[in-house]
Amino acid sequence: MNYLNNPNTKFAFILALCFAAFTSCREEEVEDEGLPLPVISLQETSAAKNFEYIGSIEGVESVEIRPQVDGILEEIYVDEGEFVEKGQPLFKINSQPYMEDYKNAMANVNLEKAKLEKAKSDVERLQPLIDNEVISEVRMKSVKADYQVALSSLQQAQAQAANMRINLDFTTIKAPVNGFMGRIPKSIGNVVKKTDSEPLTNLSNVNDIYVYFSMSESDYLYFERAKNDKTSKKNKVNDQVKLVLADGSIYEHGGKIDANSGQIDRSTGSITLRAKFNNPDTLLRSGNTGKILMEEIYPSAILVPQSATTFIQDKKFVFILDENNVAQRREIITKGRSGDNYIVDSKSLSPKDRIVVSGLDKLASGIKVKPIQRGQLTSSL
């Protein structure tokens, strides 16, 4: 028997289908909780805003080694890049001409000493005659004057000999400080002169190093005001800095700004500052480059991932969820960056606000969102 041919059966079957369809639609309507997207709840946390400035590195003592006398370079006692200690011989200039000058000067000193002895003897010989009024005092004054001339001549000869001795000593060039040798452009046999434009080498003491960098006048005023502001609620800025090396790594020793040029360069509108770093392993050398990293510390900051923002012209926006999980676009004002996050002004967002962090291309104001978890992003449902 075919039940579908029965009118009552047909009606019951159609009614069952309609009820099932209606029930399905109601179930789908109940299950529609919104677009599933990752959401985070904002919190206040400490953050650092970074400022970078190109810097040049110099040893705390960087000395040009130049000859003080002219002559032929006879010896080079050290090699390029070698560490030397203060007082260690570096170069030797032919000393023979300066030795002869010194000998001649010493001979002149001995001659003047003899003249002085004769003048002194004349004074001693004539003094009794003056005392006994045998000769006039005019004669005695003349003899004493000869003695003073002889004394002055001796002193002049001694000064000349001392100068010759200094020149002789200058033929051995010694390290004035501890440090590392630079490039040595001269070789043995070359003539070196005091007037040479290029030094024999450069010597750098790099146990500590200086990093010189420049910042704009506006940055300088900003940091000075922030540094001197002792109000606890304000952001913290101090003289402690970090150094980013040429390979992008952060130098393990921190530094401190210890000096500035004291005036603004009118041509560039910038001021030069100096930061000092310890360099116990002598990793850094004069001539290295790097970046000075200054930090402005925000003790209570609201951070928003950059990936959670959209741009319309020059403005930034996030999607914030209301209590019904409905998304609304909101403009935010940022104070800078901390890593991959924006530091947001507290007037834009507040702690406990919930924002969507990805899938923003699917969103518009008024769309309902189902908050989900992804990695460290925790929904606040």
C-alpha cells in the first residue's frame, strides 16, 4: 500500500518537513554569535619608547703620534693593531746628528764653566785689595760684572745643551698612553719631519670609549625637561643609554651621557652629545660606528599591537567591542612605539577595553564579534 497516496499522510508529512525547517532556522539563529575573531583586553603596563641616534666611537684617549725632530726612520718596534703600554718605544729616528749637536753643546757648557771659574777667581783675588783700599771699587765692580756675564753665559750654554738633549731623546718615540696602534704609513728608511701632514700612527686607549652623537634642538629640549621633571606621574628619562652595534646587536655594557657641546649648531639645528661606555674586552675600537639608544620609560602605558590598527589617511583606528561584542571603529592617538606595539594616549583607550587584533579586513562598525583565543590572546568572556 502506498502511504503517500493517502491525503492525510501527505499533509502530516508536509507538516513535519515545515516544522523541521522552522526548527533548523531557529537553531541557526540562536547559534549565530558573531564573527569569530581574536580579541584582547587592554591593561596598563610599563613600556619604553626608543629614540635612536647615529654615533661615532672613539677611545677615551686618541693620540696622533708625530715626530718632534726630523730624520730618517731607522726602526719600527711595534706592528699595526698591537697593544702597547705607556712609555714603550715605538719608533727610532737616526740619532747621530742630534748626538753630535749634544756633544757640541756640552763642550760649550764646559767652556763656560771654565770662564766662570776664572771670573770667580778674579773676584776672590781682588777682594782683599778692595778691603785694604789698594784699588778702587770701580775695578771691583768691573770684575763682578765679568763674573755675572760668565754666569749668564754658562746658564745659556746649559739651556742649549738641555735642548739638544731633548732633541736627542725625541729620536726615540715612545707611547704617551696605553692603547692600540693604528695604521703605520711610513716604513724604515723614509724621512720623517715635524711638518708632515700625516702622523706616524694613531694610538687609542679603548679601555673606555666615547660615542659622539647629535640630536635635534627639539629632542634635546624634550629630554632635558623630562629629565629634570621629578613628578612621579611623569615619564622617566635619564642619562643612561644603550649602544646598538653595526651588526644590530645591543652592546652588553650600558653607557651614560657625560658631556655635550654646550651650544646648538646654527647650520644644522642640532647639538652634539657624548656618552661613555666601559670596554673591558676592547671589543670596540676607534672608528667603529653604532647607534645610541635612548629610552623614555612609561610606568603606566596602554599598549596596542600594531597589527590591531588600521589607517585612514593619517589617522589610526582600532575596533573596540562593547558589552554586546559589537565592533565599533575608534580613532586612537599614539605617543610612540614600544617594540611591535603603539603606546596609546589614555584619552583614546582605557584599561579593560577589548579590541580586535586581526581579521580587521572583515570588520566594520556594527558587526558582532565572537571573541576567541589565539596564542597569548585571551578573550574576556
